[in-house]
Amino acid sequence: MTWHKPADCEICSVLESHPTATNAEVKSLGGGIWGERTIRRHRNTPRLDDVDSFFNVPTSIVTSRGKSTRLPDGSWEKITYRPQDGALLDALNYDDIERFLDSRPVTTPPKSCQGRTAVLGLADLQLAKTASGGGTKETVERVFAAVDRFVEFCEADPPAEIVVAECGDVIEGFDNIGTQRSTNDLDLTSQVRTARRVLLEVMQRVKDLAPKVVLVSVPSNHAMVRLPGTKDIASTPANDWGIELSHQLGDVLRYREGWEHVSLLRPDGDYAEAVTYTTVTGAKIGFVHGHQANSQAKLADWWRGQAMGRRNGLHEADILLHGHYHNFRVETIGDSRWLLGLPSPDPGSDWYTNKTGDASSPGLLAFDISGPGSVPWSNLRIL
């Protein structure tokens, strides 16, 4: 694990050389590119220059020490530390989102583009989940690698709009299965904080690729707020960490110059679990997490029921995009309606593989929509 070191950090260096400077003065000394909240975070960060030379662990997170044998003199030192605190300190190695946003020049989205919508499916990140495919760090790396490829496609062929579909389970949570308490590599607040940074980074990378950008969020099972120690939902479907993150992003981006063309879409009210969006091409996409059906094979029946009930605009949707099942799937139902299942970039589900032998390739799904019709989508690819 690579630790944030104040000696190698520009902000921490200014704080070290000007210990009595206010946050505003530090911002001025840094050329105005650092936000005051970013400076405050670095000011409050434990000093990490003092790293245990044997274990390469910051001494600030060591909780106890013991003695055992160690070479070359026959004794060595052992320590106990909190891995979750280490994960938080390691997170400083990712781009600081506030600094990143504040330091980026204001840009103008391209005006010349084709009449199509580029869709990026962002489902089931389940940040904090660990498995044979790694943990949070590996999941974040897979997400950003996929987003970089999506950016390359859009730069080569600019779309009229981009839709980022956050179809649920952006965090792992703690009340879905009992093992989460011992296998998660982030606590709950750290999961939410990391998810917020990841979503902001994704939107920053795509926002200048089209004159219109939309982030869609829907409630899900891992992100729902549950009664402590139970699997019971605490209140309404909107009481969900993914939905809360959508509101947080709205607060962060509101009135921020250069983000006027970016919008956030969520289901209406507190009880809806799905939402439908009309693209600039005229085609309509429905979004839902997918846990509403007992199996992926039953989602088509669930959609039919929602359409008959004229719920959440799904009776008009040409495509229904869903997550939850962690595998890519394409199915056509009814009058050329398309059900698209999103893969997941998570570390894998070893318990499911051990039970069934099945496994799916991690990644994000991207595709284009050129307009309504019997086949409204094209260029399906797993990134």
C-alpha cells in the first residue's frame, strides 16, 4: 500500500512552511487552485512522514505493538493496526475531487456532434466488497480504465448527449449478508465518501464530451438504508445511499461554472424505484436496479406488469436498463422492446461461483442510441 506523504505533497509543504497561515492565505500561496475544504482536509490529515521502517505502516494508525523473533538479531517487532483507517489514508492517493474540480479550467462542450446518445452503464460497483478479484482499489481502477476507453470512443465520434446510468449498488453496505462485517475493506461512511469521489471523477471525465450530459440514479438493495442488524428497509425506497449521493452531487455541482449542461435524474417521489428518460434522439430508456424480480429471467414479466400499470413511464420505454445480476444480457420482449442487463466491475462473487460454477467478466457496458425503432441500440461493448 502506498501512503500519502506530506513531504511529497504541495499543499502539505505550504502548510509546513507557513504554519500560521489561514486557509484562504494558503489558497493564495498555491495560486488559487486549491479549495479551502481541500486545504482543511490536508491540514487535519495525520502526519504520515513517520512510517514504520519494517512494516511500512504509518505509526499514526498503529494501535498496539508486541515483540517476537526478528532477523538479523533474533528478534522482530509486530504491530496491530486498523485496515479501514489505512484504506482511508490510502484514498488520498486518488485524485482529490475538490482540488481536481477547482483546478480544472472551465471548458465548453463540443457544439458539433452527431444525433446520437452515448450510454455508459455504471452498475453494482459495491465499493468495499472484497473477493478473489481484489477490493475497493481494484474496483476503482477497473471503473476508471473503462471510463477512459469510453472517453476515447466519444472523442473519436462525439455524441449529441451522454447518459451515465448508475443503476444501483454503488456501495456494498453492511446489512445484506453477515460476512460483510469481516470482509468489507471500508466502513459505511468511507463507502459513501469513496462512491461520491468516484462518481464526481466519472462525470468530470465525460462532461466535456457532449453538449448534454445526464447522470441517472435508482434505488437498489445494497445501497438501501435498512434497520440496524436486519434486512428490513428502514422506510421508503428513496431512503437509499445511491439516491443520497445523487442529491450530494447536485449540491456540489449546482452553480459551478462549466457544469450547466449536466443534469441529474432520479425516480419521482419517495416510493418510485424506476425512471424513464427520453433521449435527444427520441428513444426512451427505462432504468431500474433489478432486485424487484426474483430472478433475471423474471424481469421481463416485471416490466410487463409495470407497463400495464403505466408505472414510471415504463409503458413507453424502448429499452429497460438494469443491474443487480452482475452479468451482460440482451433480451427482446413484446413489440421490439429491449431488456439490457449490465455487467459489474466488482471483484466477483466467489460464493456464487462456488455454488454454480458461473462467473462473468468484470466491466462496464457502453452502447449508442440513434433513435426509436425496432433496434434502437448499436455498438454494444463491454469496457
